[in-house]
Amino acid sequence: MNDGALLEVRGLAGGYGPVRVLHGIDFAVPAGRIAALVGGNGAGKTTTMAMLAGLLDPDSGTIRYEGSAVEGWGSAQRVAAGIVLVPEGRLVFPDMTVEENLRLGAINRKARRHTAQGMEQVYAQFPRLGERRRQSAGTLSGGEQQMLALGRGLMSRPRILLLDEPSLGLAPMMVDLIFEAIGELAAGGMTILLSEQNVGLSLELADRAYVMENGAIALSGSGRDLLGNAEVRRAYLGL
């Protein structure tokens, strides 16, 4: 494993049936840092996240977490070990209350013992959720639902949080709030892999970043370096 990497991917390839989406990608997520996978729609970011979470089997390649290969682990085993996905599109349970949604995040045995503490931490991170704890999730705004999805992920007591397109479909003010929360979580020691179409904000936040194009890693470097890269600025930032 790369020195300091909590998660390391080598030669990851595959997709959906005969449709190959990933073509042998390599990247690493440093412990206690934010790494970002950025790129346009269809680049392969969500497929990558699904493979990391155990929702989709790769055709080839390795995924190592804390030095151990996890390709044979199911999604529940990965969550119990601390690999937690907050999926694209939020996927909250609309007819359940905010609090009920959060409790579902603590479904694994280790997290269940800390449900009350986890709830307090989520409400401290997202006070709006505390104010709406008895409210049905389906009545929340899109930004509030994204806060809830993040909070539900935190209830699982992750060691690495996989965030798939957390800004998708949100108003600019809510995007800023979500990215601020992600930065605060990282500052508190959380390891985060962020998959995003919002290239500018992601690179501003990321310690390490990878530009994905057509299922391959086209560029990599620190977020700051890629933010100053002329090719990235032209292709993704319109500068």
C-alpha cells in the first residue's frame, strides 16, 4: 500500500455486462485527507464508487483497504469495516422521519451501540436536521435531503466516506453549505473520497485529485496543482 493511503485502487476495470466503463484505473486516498474524482457525466465516477462500496463487481484490478484486499467482501462487510457510501441522488426514505432515516444508518452492530452519540454529532453538524427531526424526509428541500444522506452515512461510523455527486441538483447556496460541511468533516480527521462534476469546488477542497475521462485517469495531482492546470481550466472551468 502507498505510504499513508487508507484506500488504494490498482488496475480497476469493468462495467455493466458487456459494457466496459472503467479501463484499468489507479488511485489512492490518503488517510485523514480528501481525494477527489472529478470529470464530466459519463466519465466513470459513479461506477468506481459502486465498485468500492461492493455494489458492483469489477472484472479485474485490486481494491486494498488498510492493506487488505476487499474485492471479495460484500457491501455489508465493507460498511462494518468503515467503507461507507453516500450515493448519488441522496436516496432518503421519503415517508420516514429525519430521525428514522438516521437510525437506519446505524444498522450495523458496531454503529448501533453508538446511535445516541451519533445522532448528537449529526445534529451538531447539521442543526437543520435537528430542527426537523420529526419531519418526513420527503418534505425536506433538496439541500436538506443531502444533509440527511450525509448524516445517515456518518451514523455508520465510517473510516472512509465515499461521497458520490453530493452537489447534484442543489441550489448554489446549498452547494456551498454541503462543501463547507465536507471540509469540516475532513478537518476533524475523516478520510473522504469525493466524486463530483463540480470540478472547481472539488479541486479547491481536495488534497489529492484525479481527473477521469472515458473510464480512465487522465490527470492527477494535488487539488491546487490541477486547479492551476491550463488544460483543466479550459476543459472544466471555462477559463
